[in-house]
Amino acid sequence: MMTEIQWLLIGLAAVAAGAVNALAGGGTLITFPVLTAIGIPPVVANITNTVALCPGYLAATFAQYKDLKGQQRRLCLYLPAGAMGGTAGGFLLLHTGESAFQALVPYLILFATGLLAVQDSFRVWLIHRSEHPGFLHKQENRGVLPAFLASVYGGYFGAGVSVMVLAVLGLMLDDPLNRLNALKQAISFAINIAAATFFLFSDRVLWPVALVMAVGALIGGALGGKLAGHIKPAHLRRLVVGIGIGVAVVYLVR
């Protein structure tokens, strides 16, 4: 039975994660450590976190819907790959013991933190590449397997998966950043919803926690949208990277 303070921490972490996701990304690096810190086993915390994030991914996908127009063929290629990868990652997670997953956690967090750290540099490269459309040839079909592999990671842990998917799309497709970003968001939603749907058939979702987090993340996302013009995403991203490194060190020491 959780205390009122623990419920408050969960709600505040979800609000912070929703705002961070709206502004810079990396919200899972806030919510997951809080869930484990209050005593929730790592696998259960990760599964609950995945389910709680679904509304946020859905809202973000709809927000960029206009940039998906004309990308029907890509959606037909990449959404099934994302869904299958998310399901496979969820399957692997459910068959990973708590002790084994706990041993992996610091390395997963460091990996996700590294992805977040290079996100700005990668976006700069994408913008530069979009100004030279002949730089890459269209290789839409070749991107499906890398997208699937990134999706497996997304279903297993999730933090930083958007950066991985955007990297795959940026390497394989010639398109402006806004269109690639919209496609990335749709694929990320497919990954998350597939993994979450798979988790529904397990008994590992803490539903009261997931509901509180979902509401908190939506509130945080709305707040983040209003703060978008007042906070530089790069500064916030550095803060989240610092938190991620600190959390990983704590897990390693423990």
C-alpha cells in the first residue's frame, strides 16, 4: 500500500515527464527511476510506464497529423515493423527476470541518455541534409529492418527510442525534418501501443499508478506546450542527460 507522499511523487514525476517530452524528450528517465525508488520492481515499473505513456504518444501523433499527408506508403511499411518490434520487445521484457533486468537497467539508462545527448547534433545534420536533397538516395524499403530492430528496443525499454527511429529515417529517406519527425512520431506510437497491448494480457500493470501517470503526463504535456517559447529545449535536454547519468551511477553503485 503506497503512502500519499508516494502518490504525490508519482503524479509530479508524470507531470514533469510530460512537460519534458513536449519540450525536449527523455521523460522516461524521470518517471522510471521514481517508480523504482518507491519500491516498484523494475520490470513492473517499466511495463506500467509504457502503458501510462500511450495517451501522450497518441496526442503527439495527432498534433503532427498534417505532416503525415502523402506518406501513406511509408506508413504501410514502417507502422507494421514498429508494431511487430514493439510486441517482440514486450515479449522479451516479460520473459526477463527482475534480477536480470535490474542488472541491465543502468546500461539501458546510459544508452538512452547517450541517445538524448546526441539528439541536437543529429537534428542539425538532418536539417543540413534536407538542404541538399541529392545527398542520399531514397531507400525506403531498406529502412524497415533497422526500424524493426529499434522498435524491439522501444518495446523492451523505450527511453530514447524516438531518437533511434528518427536516425533510421534520416539515414534512409530524403525529406524535410518536419515530415520525418511526424513519421517518427507515428512509428513511436505504434511501438508503444503494441507493447502496451501485449502487456494488457499480463498481470504486471499497476493500473492505479498507470492512470495517475497518464493524467499527469497529459497535464505536463499541456504545460510544456505553453512553456515552449520560454524554455530552450537544449538546456532542458542537458538537464535530463545529467539526471540520466546520475541515476545510472546510483544504479551501478547499488
